[in-house]
Amino acid sequence: MPFTWEELSIIFAALALGGLVKGITGMGLPLVTVPVLAEFLGVERAVLTMIIPTLVLNAYQIWTHRDARSEVPELPRFLLAGIPGAAFGATVLYLASERFLSAALGIWLLGYVLLRLAHPSFSLPMASRMRWSPVIGAGAGALQAATGIAAPIVAPYADALRLRPHVYVFAVSAPFGAFAAAHLAIVIGSRLYTPELLTQSLLAVIPAAAFTPAGMWLRRFVSQSTFDVLIRVTLVVMSLRLIYVSWLGT
């Protein structure tokens, strides 16, 4: 599908901005890029196009932030529980209305942000983290399988841990990367990638990856309080988008 230079510029800008936001907060790449790409490619092709960039950038951030793994000791439990959770999501949650799921997730995220505003010091103690991480991981895996996104569960959970920015990015990148790898395996096994779509997905890595290090560099100048605000703003935007899709989307 040929694009005009103006369309290519818009796509490039969206991928670059997504990479920049990803570098700063550890999330936001699909949130920024998929709506823009969907205008030119359609929703399904936009989602498929972003699988490889999502996997590559999360793998990069997992590696560059690997020294933070000791501060998230419950992460292996979280990820292992995501496997049966994904099976549950693939077999059961698909029966639910997509609009209902989007609305419920949007309301859940807004509720979480309001909780943090009402109780700024709220955090999960380590005992609760170890006890509940498998349940939350299973929920994230189920949500990923049912809707293609796990951020509405992963992001607020990591935020509730009150982690340093460096550790937060690792804590969200690990599940995002694992789920993206599983998603890619399913797509390849289902032969959903055409040569054209595979080429588009590989090319999309370039602008996103080029700006992710810039976001990581900028994060060095962001205070803990400012980082917390950025995360919650991202959660609100994610919530409003989910609610918009459920109530006003076609």
C-alpha cells in the first residue's frame, strides 16, 4: 500500500513519539502508535504491525534495566501465572463483549487513579506482593489473550509497588516483552504475517527504537514525583481511550 510523504511523516512521528514515551515510562508504545497506524492500515493490521517493535523495545529495556530484577522478586511468579491465565483468556474471555471489556478496563483504571489521588501513600507490602502476584499475573495473561493488551493490569500493579523509575520500567517491560513474544509466536504459527506486513512491522522498529534511548536519557532528569504524575497521566489517557472505544467507537 503506497503512502504519500505526508502520511509517512505522520506515521514516522507517531512511532518516534511512541518510542520516546516508551523510553521515559516503560509503556505507551501501542497506546500512541496503534490509533495513528489504524487510520492508514486498519486496526487489525496496525496491531499486527506493532508486535515486533513492541517485542524488540521491551527486550531492549529488560536488558538495559536488568540490574533492577532483584527489586521485583515476585516477577517470576507473575510471569509463570500468566501462561495458564492466557489459556483461560483465550478460551473464556473471548465470549464477553469487546465493548464491555473496554468499558470495564477503562473504569478500573480511572478507579485506580482516583484511589492513588485519595491515598497517595498507598502501596503493596512485600508479603502481599508475593501472595497476590500469581493472581495478578494470571489476570494479565488472560487479558492479553482476550484483548491483545495487558497494560490495564500490569501498569497499575507496578505503580502500586511504588518503585523507582528505573525499576518500574523493568517491572512493566518484563511482562510486556513476554506477552509480546507469545503473541508473535501465535501470529507466526497462524500465518497471519504476509511478506508486506512483516516488512512493515520490521520497518516500524527503526523510528521507535531510534527515539527510545532519548526517552531513557530524559528520564534521568525526571524526579520521582514527576515520574509518578507521568505514569498516572498515561493511565488516565489509556482509560479514556478504552471508554471512548467502548461507548463511541464503531
